[in-house]
Amino acid sequence: MAILVPGGAGYIGSHTVERLIEKGFEVVVVDSLATGHRQSVNTKATFYQGDIRDRDFLDQVFNKENIDGVIHFAANSIVPESMEKPLKYFDNNTGGMITLLEAMHDHNVNNIIFSSTAATYGEPESIPVKETDSQVPTNPYGESKLMMEKIMKWADVAYGIKYTALRYFNVGGAIMDGSIGEDHGPETHLIPIILQVAQGTRDQLQIFGTDYPTKDGTNVRDYVHVMDLADAHILALQRLLDGGYSDAFNLGSSTGFSNREMLETARKVTGKEIPVVDAPRRAGDPSTLVADSTKAREVLGWQPQHDNVEDIIASAWKWTQQHPHGFED
Ligand code: UFG
């Protein structure tokens, strides 16, 4: 059984590839390497470098490999960049989905697990956020992903391609042995930035906004370990391969941590001081994002193993210490 993983050289993609291989799946990764890292892909996976918007490239892969299902990660995912370059996001993310679904339809591949995001909800109407809450994105990244969810819905109606949209909240951590981890250039995410400061490769942490209506004035987020997220993809895939219907699931821990709490936890885990300065709010940041992930637990049988921020930060720290300059080391 071969699973196609577009974006399998990215952060979440590469960790999911590890789990797929562990579980005995044959894995075919396609990645343009625009943001991914070839070194992050397990050597047991077959790798093709190319862009999913290139239909000829996709046809070659589908013709050569016997694909049974798709786990689709290939997308740009930086919220501030999407505010400046919205068309890049609609082209690469939304456009990529259209070409991928066309190729799947023509090659008779009828299920897809999709990396969606809490950013499809925008400013939440209530906390914790439920899958049935309204989706009103506040940035082009979230909008591009919401469009992709809608496109999959109509591809199901017309062609019977079943989909599972997994709406991630804040993903962190690394595989437990620290061999692969999070490496974005430039880095914008809180945990890797805190750990770069702990490591000494960055001078200080800026906390964006200290006047939010939260417990300590800083944003509150819901963190999920990347390996738990990987497990959710495999459960979702199995469900579709077993004939499950199309659906969407939130993936988070259902517990909120403020940016200051994350800093304090990182100080404890690393034993480093981690200098910090207060900075103005970052455009587009919702005050609080916490998921209701009950549905994933009940329907997918998802049971996160690292459901605490200490584990998430400790595993990310192991990766950071082993690779102070990311995959360049
Ligand atoms: N933050 C700082 N300083 C930094 C970096 C981040 O204070 O140097 C703060 C942010 O302002 C935010 C929190 O840390 O309050 C988390 O920020 P991240 O950039 O790590 O994550 P986001 O919550 O912005 O984004 C994540 C995913 C997106 C997704 C979004 C909404 O990375 O892909 O959640 O679910 F769209």
C-alpha cells in the first residue's frame, strides 16, 4: 500500500513520513524543496523533487507508483508572509490543491488527508473552538486553506474523492531522538525562536503584545506535539481506507498556554535564562486559540502521548541542541 505525501520534506510532513514507515506503509514523497529539507525525509521513502502545480510531473509520479492514498502537506504556511504576498498563497496552496485533485481523479485515487489549520476559523466566536464554529479567516493563509477545504468538498460530491481536513492548532516538538525537527527560514514560530535564544544563536525573545485580555496579557495558544499530530494523520488515513466519510477534525490539546507561560516552561526545561523584551502586537494574531479536540478523540480514537508543553519543548530542545543551525548541520 503506497501513500503519496506531497510536502513530505516539510516539518510536519517529514515527521508523519517517519510514522508511516514505522507502521509499514510504502511512502512516496513529492516536494519542491522550496521550503522543505531533503535530509529530513526518511531514506526508506521514495523521493521525487517537483511542484504539485506541475501536472506532467504529478502524472509521472502517479503512473510510476501504485498510490492508494494521499496525505497532503505541500503549502506555504507563514501568516505574516501571506498578508504581504496573498497571491503566492492562493497560487501555491489553493492552485496546488486543484492540480492534485485533478490528477487523483484521473488516476482513480479516492482519498486524501489534508493539513488544514485553526487559521480557517479566524477570530474564534467562542473558546474552545469546535469544528462546527464559523470559519472566517483573518489572513490569506487561512483563506487559502479554507478554499482548499471547500474545493475538496465539491470534488467529493462530483468524483467521490473522500477527504479528511485536519485543522491543526499550534504544532511543536520533534521526533524523540532529535534526528529531525522544525527548521524554517526565516523562523517565525514561538518555540523554535525561544530555543534559538536559549541556544545563543539569537539575542532575545520579543513577546508580541502584552495587553491582550488573557491571564497575563499575552496570547494564549493550544500546543500539540508533532508526533501526536503524525499519529492523527495515520488514524485518519486508516479511517478513509476503511470506507469512512469525508469530515473535519480539530487537533489540539484543549489546554491553552500563554506566551509568557511558554517562556517560563522553556526556562525550566533548558535551564537557560532566555532574555526577553516586550514588543507591540503582531498583526493578525487572535488573542486566544484553544481547540475542542473531543471529536478527533472520539471518532478517530486519537490519544495524544505527549499532551504537555514540557514534552513538546524538551523534544524541540533536543533537536535544537543536536542541530543548532537546523538541517545545515
Ligand atoms: N510570538 C512571539 N514572539 C515571537 C514569535 C511568536 O511573541 O518571536 C507569539 C505570537 O505573537 C503568538 C504566539 O507566539 O502569540 C504563537 O506564534 P506562532 O507564530 O508560533 O504561531 P501562530 O499562533 O501565529 O500560528 C500557528 C501556525 C499557523 C496557524 C496559526 C493559527 O503556525 O500556521 O497557528 O492556528 F495558522
